[in-house]
Amino acid sequence: MKTTRFYIILLITGMLFLQNCKRNNQEETSCNCPTSNLGITDDFRYLNPNQPHNSLENSVWRWNIHSDTLIVATFPTGPMDFQEEIKLYFKIQNDCPVFIKYENKTVNLRDGSVENENIINQPNFELQEWDNQQRIVGKYHFNANNQTQEYKFWVDFTSQYHYDLTN
């Protein structure tokens, strides 16, 4: 009886150990996205990280996931007559974000017209951190009007930063 109980305990312990090892291996291999240390900190959660966090010039990066598309965007900021909005679109492929489109538009609040709109497909993108449950951190850059424009961002996937951005 004692021998049987010993083998049952040993069998259960072994099964739990193997299940734990299998789970750990899955976690390690689930995100094989190419990343590099870009020196981006959570201060880049703000569109203009050099401004004080309570500045009217600042905008916080927000997020939304719709189907297999991640949308990262800033809410409009700027003077009272005009507001600027930036949206980044990512497709989630093989558990990794693939940057597909950049949109930037300036809206005239007096009449609702769009004063300026830029759409760039597949700009250069580098990923610092990706966890589809917690955050995305990276930077993108492109050439516009013979100038390189670069933006760094840090987006936490929390309810605080989640908004309906699909409009």
C-alpha cells in the first residue's frame, strides 16, 4: 500500500513537472520577433516626450486591436483651431507586429475639414519590445519633403490607454 502511494505521488509529481516545462518552453518560443535595444523609455508614451507631461502640446499614445490589426494612435492635440492625429497600423502575423501603414492628419476644428493628410505604407520600423498582452515599444521613420521624420512610442495595453480608434 505504501509502495503504491509512493509511485502515485511520484507519477503525479513527474506529470506536473513535465507540464510546467512544456508551458515554459511555449512561453519562450511564442515571441520570436526581432527586437533591439533602442533606448526607448516609458517617457515616449507621450508624442512629444521633451514636453512636460501635462502640456497641451502632448498627446498620449493609445491602442486598439481589431481582428488581427493593432492600431496605435494619438488623440488630437494642438492649438484650438487645429488638431493633429497620428495612427499606426500593424498586422499581427506569426505573433509579431508587422508595421503596414502610417497616417497623419490635421483637422480644422472650425469647419471639420482636413487641412493636411499623409499616408505612408510600410515605413521603416524597429521594434524594441513586444508582448501582445502588455505593450509595444518601437520607432518608425520615413522621408517626407526631403527630411527624415522619426517617432518613438511606448504603448501599454491597459484599459487606461485603450480607446476606440477605428472611426
